[in-house]
Amino acid sequence: MPYALCVLCPMDYKHTQIGYVILSFGAMALFIALEMFFRKANGASLLIGLAAILLMMGLFGTLTVEIRNGLLKFRFGPGLIRKTLKIAAIESCAIVRNPWYYGWGIHATSKGWIYNVSGFQAVEIFMNDGRRLRLGTDEPEILRRVIIEAQKTS
């Protein structure tokens, strides 16, 4: 339930961002692979390629961020790739803009790990143990505000 609509449970937050660029590139690659397949190109390698494209689209097409019961959880796609952080372990957070060359997906940067599927907006999270990470989002102000409010109760 979006934070702005959750009157009775202000600490609960759940938002899914769709990676339209990732899905669009995946769809184009899928179209090209299917076209080659029907033109009788090497069938086995194309089927493997198609499977890989569909897997990547399924795994990285969305990013869901959820805050509930003192935990910050985020997951890509159906949740095979996920992470959970205790709100109490978060020192602070800030809205940031990722440079274009950070790209999308999951990877390490000079600013810590990044998790995103679309756009350049993110919330940088500073952990009590010195680690930091960036969560991509299309609503950074709301996510930052909910994290700060959740910190007050944990």
C-alpha cells in the first residue's frame, strides 16, 4: 500500500518500480531472436538466448521496496534476488542522483552497492557499520521520509 494512502499504518510502505527500459530492450532482443529463429538460424543457441532474455526480464523487470515491522526489504522481480535490512541498523539516508554510467541492476560502485531498475533517482542509505547502498526509486522523497519515520519507532 503506498505510504500516502496508508492512514492507519504510517510505517508500512510498499512500492514497485517497473524497469521499462530493461523490459523494452528485452522485448526488442526477444523479437530479434524470434525473427532469427523463424528464419532457421541455429535453433539451439537461439533457444538458449531466448531463455536467457526471458529470465533476465523476469528477474530484473521490477524492483519492490517494502518497509514493515522494523525492516526494509527490497527485491527484484518475483523475489529470487532480495535483501533485508533492519531499520535500526540504518544511520541515515539521503536523496541522490546516480550518474548515467552507473547503469541498472545490482553492482558495486564507488558509493557502495546499487540496486535499481530504471531512472537515475535513488535513496542512499548509510548503515551504522559504515556500509552504504543506493536504492533506485521513482519516488525518492516518499521513500526517504518513510525510512526516517520508521527510524523514530525502531
